[in-house]
Amino acid sequence: MLVIDPVPVRDRLRDTVPDFRLVGLAADLGRVSASTVQYPSAFVIALGEQAGENRYQSCDIIDQSVTGRIGVIMAVRDIADRSGAAATGSLKALREAVKVSLSRFIPEPGGLAYRFVSGQLQSGIAANGALFWQDIFILRFDQRIQLT
């Protein structure tokens, strides 16, 4: 694996968190507006990768530990509670379901599972009680490239 791929994560969340009406990718998030967003929804975004130093002194091999990050942006709301308190209650259950799902997900045989790193509010509470929250997960894997 050279690039963190959000597609298997999206598919995993579709299969394991049935409370989401929509689970999409960055392009799907880019297409939603205040009038078209479905609640609750999740959007999986690749956030970046960072490689460690080469483990070998040989000129023929690159062997590194790589840490990739993904964000899961969740859109929730409760139209009966414009303060957002009920939406944050819904968010708690969804966040827990996402954390459990991804902590059990190993995208490559013999690899590691995703691990939760942090979460934060991405928007204020809208007039309709909606909010967007992002949780960040990391995946560590080894990258080995034979140069010759």
C-alpha cells in the first residue's frame, strides 16, 4: 500500500454503520449544500501520509514505516432541538459505531487496524440544529521498494 485509500473505509462504514443515510467520499462532500445534505451522513477523506526514515543502509531498498491519516466527517442534526444538544447525543452513538468499526478493520491481510487519534467540531450549530464533526484515524503500514 502506498496511498491511504478512503474507498475501503467508506465501504466498511456503509456495511457496519447502518444508521448513516449516506456514506461518501470527498467528491460527495463537495457536492452537498445546506439544502441537500442528508442527516446523518458520513464522508471519508484522505488527509495525508508521513513516512519514517529508511530502515536499511543499502542503496537497493527503501523500507519505511508509513502513517496515513483519514478523516470521517459526520453530519448530524435534530430539527426539534435547535441548540444542537440532541444532535450531539446522536453524534455520540454514531462516533462510537465508527470507532468500533474502524478499530476492527484491517485493510490488508497481516496489517494493522485503524486507530482513533482525535475529533473536533467542524461547523457551528446551524439554525436547523445541524452540525458537522470530524474524527481522525491513523493507519500504520510498512512500505518496501526494491530499487534494482
